[in-house]
Amino acid sequence: MNRRRLNKRPADMSDDDSQPKRQDDDPSRTPPEDANQSPDDIPGTSALQSISSNLENRLTVVPIEYSQIEESEYNDGGYLRVSPGKVYGGVHKVVKYLNRGHFASAWLSKRTDNGKYEVLKVSKSAVKYRNSVLKEIELLNSFESIQPHPNIVKVLGDFETSNGQFSHVTMVLEVMGPNLEYAIYSSGQKMHLEVVRRVSKQLLEALKYIHNFEIIHMDIKPANIMLAITDADVARLAANVDPSHESYDIDITNPSANIVVKLADFGNRYDKTKPPSIRVAPTCPYRGPETFLTAVVDTCTDMWSMGCVLFEIVVGQLLFDCDLHRTVEHPLVHFIMMNSMVGPVPRAPYEGNLRPHVINMFGEDGNIRMPPGTMAGSAFVAIALLNNLNFDDANDFSELMHKFLNYDMKERVTAEEALTDKFLLPNGGKTSSGQEMVRQNRSQESSNSPSSGWNLHAGSSIAEEEPSTSYAGEQQKPEDGPSHSGQDF
């Protein structure tokens, strides 16, 4: 089952097949201009909501493909056999299994010295996985030593563990809530536009921070963007023995909610200040055209991915669906989707860096050849209107999408530039008085149409290793699904 098509939570399914509705068209729910947006506030709640944990729209997420570790995977190069109740690293008593990714497994633990809950990310024993986790630890520690960022997941420590035969690296992380992928696809709710704006700006702040250090994340996607949760939520997570769902004091439909997100999973990051190395291409739906056509990447590669994420949050669907990502035909299919959403894919921005096997894809007009009858253009305004944005917001959304999805890497918007974009300003830069603030009373019908219906010297050249799947961080297998409780490793 394609989890990108799911958008209901069992807790409140109705008798009909109605989809989640955006709350933006209700003027009474528009936040005041001075709504507190500090990431230091209570995650997921407004000031009034923090009085009570009984939120009207409590965020309940359902793991779609909860993945246990198979017995055969506890082998040479594989996972460590972790036992709940056992203490690791001297003070970390394992509470329960969260999930696993291609590089590591994730476990909720409770410290025996101070009672605090933390997450243990335990690498596989293969050298390449241990080294990847060690490099991630080194990077996150460097961030912490220079200036911790409120929108980057915090590393709390690390240690090595051995079962007497194989050695594993364990990274200790703060406990986070669900990732954005869960919030989008398995909560049955749609994020209020004001929350979209604040979440997007927090992500851009994180990208601005790492890009200033010449770090390219290389895997920006909803599964690697975590929602912060309260201590009470962490305690509930620890106590919940039912893996079929998790519930949090987060209301993504409330325009005043102080939602805090943090960027996670730097396992595929690329450091421009270090010698070229083998890298993994971004997860397929979030790949910029340069990653198909060339071996060149730069910080702007993250910005293309950011545009895809913004679209996904607003619309509730992938912008570029990669169901065929493992086939020989997929690159052309991906370019057809780019052509229909952004416009013809030109050769000029990539001249001199093109991979030999893609040169013949371009026609005499200088663009990638398309099958007869393929339409080119942009449907962002129409899609935004279908998702209950008013006309001004829809136009601003379309303009920002084209800035993120600029084919020319040198001209693509930077994180710093995007932070000041009109679409991301509170209320879209509108004043709190007058007709401007009244959302158009658009249809509340579902806007989650399949993506196939949407048709209405830059960087560093380095060796590349293709990802083994389109949906998971660190070459996770498709059947793994997003990790339980949002701990994506």
C-alpha cells in the first residue's frame, strides 16, 4: 500500500470518505500579528492550550508499516540484538524498540542516574555504517560546540557497544515526536497555513545554519524533519505498549500553535570543505535535476528538496512521485513531471558537467525531449487554490515554488533569501484588518489528488552512489516504512 495516499487516523474516521480539511478559510482562526513563534515555547501548543493536555485536535499518528528486525538481520555487519530492560553505555536502560533504518536501529531509553528519556541510535556493525554514524556524531558535536541550533536535533553523547563478536556505535539523541511524514499522511489532519509558514521558516533557519558551514544535508524530506514534544508526551511514549498508534499534545490545525520542528539524520551529508567522496543522491522525490544530469551538487541542491517539501506540506501529496525510481525509464519520467510542473528542462545550466549518458536526451531546442503531446507549464496556482488558499496566497506560493525549483543552480533561491519571501511572512504579509484577511470561502472538498493529475562554476563534482530506495533515509528498504514514533534512523 502506498502510504502517500493515506490521510486518515483511526481515532476519528467518519462514515464518508472525506479527506482532511485546511482550516485557513475561517477568519476567526487567523493568529494575531504578534503571535508568539519562539522555538523555546511549549512545543505544539498555544499559550492557552498549555493549560490542558486535552487538545481539541490532538495529533495521533498511525505507523503505516511498522517494521520489526528480522532474525537474519542480526548477523555480521547487521544490527545489535538490544534487549529492553538491559543497561547500555553504563546508564541507558532500554525501555522499548522504536524502529530501524538501513544504517541503525532506534531504541527509547531511560537514564538510571537522572531518569531522563533519550533515544539510542545503534549502528549496524559493518564498517561503512559505523563510520557513517561516527561522522554524523562528529558533525552534530561540532554544531553543539560552536553554537547549538534550536531547529537541529541535539546529540547528547555516544559510546561503543559490543556483543562479544561485533562492534556497534551508539549515538544518544534527544527524544523527538513524529516526523512530518506522519503528520502529513497518517494523522488525518491538514496543517494550517500559518503553521506551514512557521515550520518552513524554522527549516530554512536550520538550512541557513548548516549551509554557512558548507554542509549539504543531501536528504531533506518530511521523514527527516521531526516535531518537538513535551515531557508529558515523552512519558506517554514510554508508557504506550500499543505500537499501532502514538498520540501527542500537538495541534497542527491551530494557527497559533507553537509548533517546533528540527532537522535530523545527517547520515548522507556532504561537506564541501573536505576532499570529494562517495555520496548518496537525495531521496528520489526530492532530487534536483542536477543530481540526474551531472555529478555536481551544492547547497542549492537542498533548496530544490526544500521546495518539494513545502509543496508536500501544503498539498498533502508528493510533487514528484517516484514509484518507478528503480527502472531504467525513471529519469525520463521524472523529467516529464518536472516539465509539466516547472517547465522545459534546459541543457544550458548544466553544460560542461553533463553525464555522458544524458547528452542525447536533449533536443535541438536545447531542452530535454518530451513524448508527443506532453504539456509544459506550471500548475502551482491552480493546485494551491484547490487546497483552499486564497488567490493572493496561491500566487505567492507559486512564485516561491519557482524560486526553489529554478533549474539554474546559480539562480536558485538560498535559505537566507527564502526566509524573507512574502509567502512565508505571517498572514502572507497582510495586515490584520480589512478584507485582505478574510480567506475566500473555497470548497472544503479533498485536495489530495494523485500527482499524475497535476498537468492543467556551481557546486562540487564528486563520485556518486545511487540510493537503494526512494522513500527512506540512508538507503532504507521500502518495506521499512517511516520509523515508529518518528525516530528516523
